[in-house]
Amino acid sequence: MAVETADIKDVLNRGSIVPVIVLQRSEDAVPLADALLAGGCKVAEITLRTGAAVAGIDLLVRRFPEMSVGAGTLKSRADVYRVQEAGAVFGVSPGLTEEIHRGALESGLPLLPGVCTPSEVLEARSLGYRHLKFFPAEQAGGIPMLKAWVSVFDDMRFCPTGGITPALAPSYLALPNVVCVGGSWLVDQQLIAQGNWAEITRLTREAMQLKTPS
């Protein structure tokens, strides 16, 4: 049994781009969320790559009920419980282990697990997952790999993340098995450090309007 249920599908359908956030200071969380919302984005993934991540998730969940706040870089059962207790509404892992899967089942946290090979897709599928993170997308084969998977894994949908740029995103989004992409360019760490919220809003607004190639 998987724990993605309808929740993951609903979250991924909230926008074509999911900002992948590395938060160095928890006090940046609120103005960053304000900037994202002003640009039309209502979903965000805060990665567990810094000590500020869990506090940032807690702040956003309490302050912005209109935003779907998730946690990324989950690497253990303990990570799953930490972010679930902080209020994250979904979790994202770079890969899938029995420990992470079991933690998601026990906690009830909807999970988007990462894959980058056909065997990993099959393993996740056997556990009931139908929505997966393709990571690291560009390094693992990118668009050609996903095209090859369309007919083989016709019931699977992907959120490619890793190395995706504004120029590449439309071609990813044009694929029938891609529901959204993860992007860090609109939440660049330098812009966050500078407090350049206006530029983040501008980049977000542009990202929300990305079109697939005709």
C-alpha cells in the first residue's frame, strides 16, 4: 500500500512548477512565501538540507494555510516524522527505501519518492505509487529518458527535478507523463540572501506562465 493517495496528485496539480527551496535562515521563510504567493505559486518544497528547514516549514504551515507546504530530501523514517510533526502536507525523497516507505505509511504523510532507473520505477509501482519524482532529471537522462518511459510505464506520472531551467521546463511539461517540474531557479539562494523578494515574485510569475512548445 502506498501513501500518496489523492493528496500528492492534488498538490502536484496546483501548478506546473514546484519551487525547491534551500532555506538558510528560518526568518526568510515568511517573506519568501509572500513573494511566491504574489507570483501565483501556492505550493513549495522546503528541503531538509539546512538546520532552518523544519522551523521554516512550521512557520509557513501556520502563517499560510492557502499554501501546500512540503518537505524535501527525506532520507530516513526520522525525517518523515520530523516534517509531519512540523505540519508538512507532503514529503519528497531523493530515493525510496523500505524505511522511508514504512515511515510514510505509519505517519500518514503523503510521499513523492524519487527514482532514476526503470527498476526503481517498478519497485515504487509495486508499492502502489503512481506519482514519482524523477531525480536528478538532467543527469539521469532527462527528456529522452522520460519519453522512453511513456509507453513502458503508461500509468505513472513524474515530477522531474534536478538541473531544470526556465528554457528546459516547457519541453519537460510537454511530455504526457510529466505533471509538473521542480525548480530552484525562482528561489535562488543569492536572491533569498539579498532579500530580493520582488525579483523572486517576478521569476515566479514568469514560471507560472511557462507554456509547452507548440
